[in-house]
Amino acid sequence: MKLVVQNLTGSLFFVEVEDDATVCDLRTQITAHQHDLPSHRLIFIPDHDTERLISQTDDGISLVDFGLRDGSHIYIFFYPLDDEDGDDIEARRFFFASSSNLLLF
């Protein structure tokens, strides 16, 4: 399947993965084409379900299980670098703007 990926700057690029690919396969494919992206910090948000965050903890799950199919559009974001304070990364909020709205996570 071919996926449209949009990064924080709004740039689009395409990645191709097998139809039975997992989140880990997608992460690997993205970092193979975009070498400067830290794969362990990547967060994916599918365009069709902007309330869902897909992270490294989901690496073994099939992309199809998240509703992704050929032509799907996903946004990529990053977990911030860990602070020396060790605050809870899960408690952070993420903002991004899509073409139709502003989203808060």
C-alpha cells in the first residue's frame, strides 16, 4: 500500500509498505527515506481518525487494524526529548493544524 505522509512543516512524501505491514514496518520505511527523523520518537496520526495517536508501543499492530489502506494520509509528529525532570511524556499535549481544523491531544 502507498501512504501519504505529512510532516510538521506541511511537506508531503509517499511511502510504500506491504498490505500486511505493521506500525514498525511503517516506522522503518519512513526513517529509511527520511534519515533525519528519530524513529523511536515518531507519532503517527491518521487523517481519518485524528483522535488516535499511533506510537512505538503499537509497533506490532497491523496498519490495517488502524484503518489505514492504500492512499491513506497520515501526519507525523515527535515525542519531545525527555526532560531531566523525568516528567510523564504521556501527559503532554500535542497540537497540530489540519486543512480544516486545529486539533489538541
